Amino acid sequence: MYVEGIPVPRRINLQMQTQDSHASGMEDRGRHPRTRGVTRRYPTLLEYTPIPGAARNRPSTLPVAMLSPTAVVERQKLTALTTLYRYDKEGKVYCVMPRAKRNGRVFPEWQFVDPVPNLLPQVIAALRGVMQFEIHAFLVTQQDELNELSPAEVLAGLPFETRSQVLPEQGRILSLPVAERLKRVLELAREAGQGMAD
């Protein structure tokens, strides 16, 4: 499990271990009379279960590249292009149709950075009824309500690689818990979805 991009053990058990000062070879001499003979408690880490894939690297910034469908299938280890297209239709991912092409789609790479794949479907659902290019424009455009961060950056908790600096106020938003960041983006998405659909 990852929290804010940091691997977290699945299970940590803390057991209080008692240790008598005499048993450990320490003498009560020199100790305050009220603490002589008092049993001390020390937390002991008894179990740590490593996380499979914990060595995965999380980027320090969000990529701005666009991926071809075949590149997404390879990177995400999907079984076929039809799976990716089904995910697009179901609102699990989104694609952008390049203006210069009539056929063909590209997928913004940032949507595949953890924890975005788990959060994005909720945002896309809140934007239902709007055009595909409007979904992309909403997600990558800086918003006043997010201290000039884009919803994509807030979802990922990372700035885009093209951002020259992150202001302290922006850093505070990016470091919020995932649930709080998602809540802020969903509020904006609902408002934007209603406004764009009208």
C-alpha cells in the first residue's frame, strides 16, 4: 500500500515489552526515589510484512507526454487494445483526439501515475456529458480554487514537470491526504460539469 507515494507496511504490530531495571543490569542507585523499581515499557516492532513491488519508483513530477494506445497497452500490461478502449468508454481513463488527425487517439501519461488511476474514474463520472476535449482541458488547466494548480496535479499530489516552481501554498495542497485532494477536485468537477453541459 502507498500513502502519499511512500510505501507503508501492510501490518505493524506494536507490543509493549516490560523490562525491570534490575533484570537489565541497571541499578536503582542514583534514581529518584519515586522511580526506583518501576517497570519501564518499551515499544518493540515485532512484525513487518514487506510490500510486493515496494521498490516501484514514483516520479517527483507529473509527465506531460501523450502516449499512443499501443504504448499504454505495453506500459500498463493490458491484454489488448480493446481493453484500453473499453476502459476509455467506461470512464476509467480518458483520451485526447489530436486536432491534426481524424483517426487516432492519445492518452495523457500523467493519468497512469499512482494514485491517479484509482481516483480518476470518479472525476470523469462527475464530468459526464461534457466533450472529451473539455475533460482534458479541465484536468490540466490551473484553477483559482486550487491555488493555481491543475486538478491533475492535485489528484496526483505532484506538480507537472513543466512547472518551474511550487509555491508554499501549492505545496500544502499537494501534501494533503489523498481523500482531501480528491474531494476538492470532485467539487470543482461537479461545478464544471454542470457549467459545461449547459
